[in-house]
Amino acid sequence: MNRFRLPLIAALALAAGSAHAADDWFVRAGATNVSPTSGNGTLAGTLALDIDSETTLGFTVGRYLNDNWAVELLAAAPFGHTATLNGARSVDFKHLPPTLSLQYYFGQPESTVRPFFGAGLNYTWVYDEQERGPVAGTRVDLDNSWGLAAQAGLLWNVSDTWHATADARWIDIDSDARLNGASIGTANVDPLVVSLMLGTSF
């Protein structure tokens, strides 16, 4: 876990050291879709795992460290997913994926359109597993996950204080799975997370 956190902390400290007057806070909210990669691994040696996608309300809060660098925290309402094993509905679960990113925005704050990139650290909290179908009557546990995240997007300045964003993130999410306490493998989620948001600066 430290190999993920230490580079991020160092990058944030470096960016903070270059901060100047353009240190506006911003908040954004809008639709966020989590779409796991196709095929999420094999559990218990023979069970093909697939996890469906889900869209819910996402929101971010962040701060510009200077004209080009910013720090952003992504949060969301809970996502609900269904996991199938060999095509049979098996586990419903929820998760929250807070993601802290260091971002670089091209252009100047007053530019109409600003591409941006980001990189950071994700923590995925998995909870409320509900067993169905072939695993009904058992206990399935999905572990929480630490992983890296990468982001690319566009910002449109609508006015001096309002803007819109469209972005996509790839997040490394790997959740160890257990059945009645025994390890049965790892769910390789690795989703593409796409957001369309409206935001304001203050």
C-alpha cells in the first residue's frame, strides 16, 4: 500500500510548493458511470466472473494550487452492482470509490476549453454483499481495494464561476473474494469511470 501512497504524497507536496494566487476551490456534481472491464476473472478455478455497470450521482471537491495544477477528490452516492458466476446471478453488492488525484490543466484559467489529465490513488470500499442463486445460503465476502487511478478530461468555462466537465478514469480495483471464509480468488474489476458534471469555483 505504501508504494501507492508515497509517490502521491510527494507529488502533492511538490505542487503545493508552487501555489500562488489562483488557489480557487471548486465543486462539481453530475452523472458518473462505473463500467467494469469485460470479464472480471475466474473464481474457485472454474467460475467465470462478470460484474455489470452502474450509473449514479458523482461529485468532486478540489482546489487549484496554481493556474495549472489542482488536487481533486472524487466521491459518489453508493454504486450497486450484480456479479454473475458462469452467467448466473450470484452476488449483489455496493461500493464507494473515493479517489484522490493530482491534476494538470492546460491553458489559462480564462480559456474557454481546457484539457486536463490526472493521476492518483483510489480506495474502494465494498459492502452489503447479498448472495443469490448458486451461492444462496453461503457467505461471500469481497475485500476493499487500494489502487492507482488515471484520468483524462475536458473543462468548458461557461462563465466566470461556472464550468462543465467530461472525463474518464481508469481505476485499478482488485478485490479478494472469500466463500464461507475460504479464499476463492480475486475479482479484477478495473473499471472505466466516466463522468459528466457541472461545477462552480469559489
